[in-house]
Amino acid sequence: MNHVRVAVDVGGTFTDVCIFDDDTQQMRITKVPSTPSDPMEAVMHGVARGEIDLSQVVQFSHGTTVATNALITRNFPAAALVTTRGFRDVLEIRDGTKDDLWDAYNDVSEPYIRRRDRFEVTERIDYNGHTITALDEGEARALAELLHRRGVKTIAVCFLNSYANAAHETRMREIIEETIPDATVSTSAEVLPEIFEYPRFNTAVANAVLAPLVSGYVNRLAARLTDGGYRGDLLLLHSGGGSMTPRLVEKFPVRLAASGIAAGAISAKHIAQQCGYDNAVSLDMGGTSTDIALVADGELRVSQEWQVEYGHPIIFPSIEVLTIGAGGGSLAHIDIAGSLRNGPQSAGADPGPACYDTGGDAPTNTDANVVLGRLGTSLAGGAKHLQKSLAEAAITRAIAEPLGMELAEAAHAIVAVANANMADAVRLVSIRRGYDPRDFALLAFGGAGALHGADVARELGIPTVVVPPSPGVTSAMGCLLVDIQHDFAHMYTGLASGADEEGIEQEFVALENEASARLRHEGVAEADGLLQRKISMRYQGQWRSLQVPMGSGPGAVEQAVRTFHEQYEREFAFRQDDAPVEVYQLHLTAVGKIPKPSFRPAEVVEQAPGEPEDRRDVYFGSNGWLDTPVYDRDALAAGTVFSGPAIINQLDSTTVVPPHTNAEIDEWLNIRIHLEEINS
């Protein structure tokens, strides 16, 4: 009988593997270096190192950065765009905005498909879906022949107003597939049947260029797992917090564009709830970046728009995660004005930090932590040994000598700048959203999160830091906690006061039929399916909308309007009950429940940590070098509380709790690290 669940998260520096045994309720973990040239090799290396018998695996979940990295590096296959005559430059014109309005030299990056590869055909449909000009099939066939001669097999078809009537896009795809049988074609109406042509076009284009890369990777990995004895579906985590099978990934690969960063947020929500916190900020600090998410009232914030690069929106529901270039491998450097900077550039897995002794010679956060004694000389359970002398040489050469600082002073400054960057990012997801971070717990995880969490919390006045067991593989654990999930939408505009409730109900029923068919296609039993309705509304005259829950039956729209006013006030500190409200869009989320590990929380009783296993000197800024106890994580009981300087050896990192020797510090600033078990 199969009884093992496996989750793998591929990061920029390490690939993390969680192995959960349903029979014993125990979790094992392992970590291997990532292989940027082919992430699958690291995945299979992790399977081998974890001694996983794939024939005993009932579920294999995977969070992947393949799509994200492809969009960042623009390592795309030859691709083309087919669009309505006169709209070839929609991707170029965009929406006219810039990331920095006042920087005349900072241009938005080029579209994913060059102008020379964007083609027009004659057709036109109006906003109501009525045909104004029929598709010229002669032009369409000639264009398909041209693409065939050019050897283009990746094509996005984006016609104006196709969200209202997809007939022309569908016919264009049929003509292309008749001419180029092995072509991969993405139509905007199928990928994103929504108004606003630029976001729709760009999402469809991103879906098209990712299709060969992502589906190729996913199918190769699925084949390797099958060859190894796995008989289930490979489940891929997508940006909305659910999972997809390879069959759906082939159609909607763009949904994996934020796959990796969503896993940590999902895991943070789960851990926060088990530790008794409805409000939490997750600090997922890896080797390359830090991902920050907010859990408020037990729910993660979800955004309807996501982008790897500014000006290239991907319009799919996505867990709202703020990513900054602050990781263990982030490079410390001096800018042209002579100021110390940290990131966003990273040493990554290759060549890595200087202390890795793998070719890197630039100072990183990891090097600074080694020099300060905050980090030991062994990582990943002894798989990686660090050379302190190389870290000292790198910081001395690049930072200390140019700035006229002592070595420890320079290393402490590097860490301080990284902490300040992360604290600013937490302010963006909390204070900027109307939340006081002092009302939240900080969940510090990732390979370096526990190492910096206490300092970030102290900067923000957050009273409690929760460090989960084995923090470096927390994101991988998130892959075990998700269900199969798909999102559907349908444009429906009009005043809520005169809305046709019967018509809205019929539209939702149509979406539910489509959703149920897709869940069946994914192999989800009817009893395990869950359909959740939502509706987007806005005050009349606005073009941005707010999504609220939607019920069914008489009065559902009226109740949604009341909810809209309440949520609008919370979001924007303003409401106008007498203003007309417009219905903008109907949404449906289809969830297919899959079995998950059953974690048993341990009883948490605050207690002292007991005797340390070792001691070493650690540099604490103005307090200088302090003799600091070192504890073995596995020997600590749930609820162990530290109120003074301490180091906790983890599989992946070391946690340093800053000393609180200043009697003038307010009580709520006396940070405590709660090492609260989430499984027995």
C-alpha cells in the first residue's frame, strides 16, 4: 500500500525535499544544491538522497521556478503573435505607465514577442460579440503558411474583443493547426476571457512562450518518476495556491509563473494557524531572494495581477507575495556614491558565496554571518562546509578596506542593510495595507529566514517570532498542503441595482459546468469537488474593481453589494453607500480536495532551553563580541523560549536571538523566539 507523500521545492540555491509517512506520521527532509541548467536533475538527486522508494509514493507535489526563470531570462523558443489588423502594437504601447515616472532613462523592457514576429489578419468583433468583419480565411491560411516556412511552432492568437466572442480566435487556431500540426497555440479567449486587451494579450503571449519549456520539463519529470515506480499524477503548485496536473499545465503553463513563491506563503498560513496566530507575516529568506506574505484573519491576500517584470502583467489569481533581492547569496557592494548596498544581485548556487569555496569571491550575507559567528561552518546537515577565511578575505577586500572599517564592523553593516531592506518590505505588505505589524507574529523560515527574523522583528516592533522545525524546507512542505484548484471568470457588466439575478445565476451555472468538467479531467471525484462563487464590483465611474464572495438564490446580488461596501471601507478607509454599484465580472474557483498530511500539534508550554551543547563568540554590534550558547534544535522541546543571546543549530541555518540588556527597552520589544512544533 502506498503511504508516502513527497514535496519538492526548487529554489535558486537549494532544492528542498519533504518526505511524509502517512503510517508513522513522521516527516523526513533533505536538501541538495539546485542545478540551474536543468532543475530536474536536482529533483531526482533529492529523491535519491532522501532514499525515496517511488513505488511507495501516493502523492508527489512540486513547486517549480522553471516558468519564473524563463520569464526573467527570456529564454524563449521562436514565437509569433497573430492579432486583429491595426492592433499589432498593443504589446508595445501597453498602458503608458512606467515603474519610475520621473526616470527618463528607465524604459520598460521589450515585449516577450518582437514586433517583426507580430502579424495581423483582417477580422473584427465588437464589444457585444457581434461580428463586424468576418475573419479573412485566405489571409489566415497565407499567414499560417508563412509561419510554417519560418519554422515557428509557438503562436499566440489575440483578437480584439474575443472575450465576448471567441469564434474568430478558435477558427484561426484551427487553420494554424491544420498547417502546422505540431504547433503550440494559445488563444487569449481561452487563457483569459476578460476585457482590456493589453493584459489579456500579454497573459496569452506569456502562456504561449512558456508552453514548450514548461510542458517539456513537466513531462520529462513525470516520465522519470513513472520510470522510477511512481503511479500517481505529478502535482504542480500554481500561483493561486492550488495544484495542477501535467495535462492542464500543457494548456495553462503561465499559471506556474509564481509557483515557487506561493508554496512558502501556503505553509506559513498553515503553521500560523497551528500555532494559534490568525495574523502573521511570513519571511521566507532563501539563497537568492526573500518572499514576504501577509496572513490577516487567517487568510492570505490574493492579487488578480502578477508580473515578473514591470509592464508585463499576468492576470491570474495569485497569492500576494512581495519578493525582494535579499537572500543568503545577495551581494554586498559599494555604489558609485560610496554607499554600502546589499542585493538585488546574488551569487546564487553558482558560483555561490565566497565561503562556499566554489569560485565566488564577492561578499554576501552568508559570508557576513559566518564572520560574525552567527552562522556555523556547516550547512544542510553537513553537506556544505564553509570556509570562514574566504569570507573574511572577501569582506575585507570589497567592503572593510574601501570604507575604512574593521572587519566585524563591515560584516555587521552588511547584515544591517539586508535587515533594513526586509523590514521595509514588511512595511509595504502591512502598514501600506492598513495593518499594524505589531499585531502580527513573524514566521521566519527559508534557508536564512531564521537567521535574520529576530532582527527584522525588532526593527518593526513585532513581539513574537515563530521558527518552524527545519525552516529551510518549509516552502517544500507547503506543496503537501494544497488542493487541485482552477479559476474561471466571465465578464458581466451593469448596475447591481438592476441586475438580472436569473441571468447571473445562469452564467454561474455555465462556469460551474465547465469547472466540474475540468475537475473530472483531473481525476477528482465529485464528492471531493468544491465550487466557490465570487463577484467583482465597483462604484459607478471607476475602472478598478473589488472582488467579494457571492451567494446564490434571491437577494444574492443585494447581499454582495453590502459586502462590497464593507470590504471597500476596510481596503480604502472610505465607503459611499448611496453611490451606484456596478457588477463587473463573475468569478468561480473550483477546488478538488486531495488527502493531506495530518500534523499533530504538540502542547506548547514556555520553558527555558536547558544546557547548551557548545558556546562561541558572536558579534552583536554595539554590544561587541559576546560569549553565546549554542543549542541543538533536535534537543529542544516545543515552546522553548529565549530572551537573551542564543544560537540554535538548524539543518539549514542558525538562529541568533539578539540580546536585550538595555533596561529602557519597552517590554513588547523583548523579542522571544518560539520554537513551536507543528508535528509530534
